[in-house]
Amino acid sequence: MTASDQVAPSASAPPAWVRRPANLTSALTAELVERVVRGVHPPGSSLPSEPALCEAFAVSRTVVREAVKVLQEKGLVQVRQGAGTVVTPPAQWNLLDELILVATIAEDESLAILDDLVVTRRLLESDMANVAAQLATPDVVERLRTLVDRMDDLVDDHVTYAEHDRAFHDAVMRASGNRIARAVVRALESQVISSARYIGRPERGMCVASNQGHRRVYERIAAHDPSGAAEAMFTHITDAWLVRRSAPGSPERLRRQGRSAAGHAPARARGSAEPVDM
């Protein structure tokens, strides 16, 4: 057995999914994704050979081959002639993939990956708020007002508040008509919505402050003020994350000097504003 065939010490005990889940390929894929992201199999190294994986996880060659094929599709590995299945650099991984993103978040103590997610989200949603302010019909404005008013009554029920929070943002995105940007935001959110690192610890005060941000967005859209709506959304999403973010170090990825080309204000200092946009 070669060095690459050796299974990491953590695999010495049978993994939980050995209790034969319905889809062994999915289970093995998830296990291998987690191992690659954790660095058990670092970039440039080869995965254990097919026979070694079969023995380690008590599965057939067919299951191993199917799992490796899925890893290839996710950008985690490449099959090279003479070198076996080689782990690729993180820059080649598909971070929009749920398994990869969740595993990356779990391993990233600095929360830099979530900072990047928030940066992506605020850029897309602030642009959509800009367009929504130009296109919003009376029905859209009324829908946003109703949601904001309802959230004022839900600050003691953070679970129901969160549902209305997401509905508010989705209403803005729908009003913009940008289906691609909305799909990207919804895909990212769906993968982290249950992550404690992303959600933080919802409290009444955080919900109250969060809805103040929503109200500013609503007011600018109702006033058909595109730049004001964009700035309100940009600031709301940034400040909401800065308040609920709990990690060592300064979130440099969120800092912007001056204003962007879209006219967005720079992020405020930590702890300055409206939290919990969930």
C-alpha cells in the first residue's frame, strides 16, 4: 500500500454512515468532500486508491467510482494518468456547491468565507434595490410596508421574524426583475441559513435594529430613490453582519474606502448598526 493509500487516523473507526444509508454514493461523496476541505487530503496529493477506499469505507468499486466522478464535477479532484486522483487547489473548487461551502465554513475560524458571502450578497442586493426603486409598483410598495410593519410585531419571535425578513428581501429582489442575481443570492442563503456562524444569536434588540434597516430600504424604494435604496440595502446588510459576526480579527474583506461606482457608502465600524438580517 502506498502513502496515498493510507487512511487518515480519524477514519480508523467506521464512519456513522456505514449503517448503510439509502445512497452510499452520496454518503461517500460527502465524507470525501469534508476530508478534502479539512486538509486530510491536501491540494496536490492523491486520494487513496480505489481498492483502499473500498476497504476503508466498506463499499463497492462502483460506489467509489461514482463518488470520485462527483468530486470531479465539483472541481475538487482531477484524474491524471499515472498520478491517480489528485486534489486540486481551493481556487478550482465550486464554492456554490452546498457540500463544499458548508464544509469550508465549518473549517474557517476567521469567517473570511462568510465575509466574502456577505460582500457578494450586498453587491447584488444593493443593485437590485436600486432597480426596485425605479420599477416598484404600488402593490410592491404596499407589500414591503406590510412586511416591515409585521416584523415590528415579531421582534420577540425570532423564528417567524426571520421568515418575514427573507420574504422582505425576496420581494425587493423580485421587484428588480433580475432573476439571475436573485437565484445566486437565494442559492447562497439556502446553504448557510442553518449555520449558527452565519445566523448568530438572535435577540429582541437585534431584531428591532434589523427592522430599522428594512424600514430605511422600504422608505427609499417607496420614494423611488434608486441611489438611496441601494445605499440603504448595502449598509443594512453590512452592518447586520458586523454585529452578529463573532470571529477574531478585523473583517477587512468588508471594508471599502470611499464610495463604490454604484454610489454605495462604505461599511461602518463593527457594532454600529442594524443586526440580524437572516
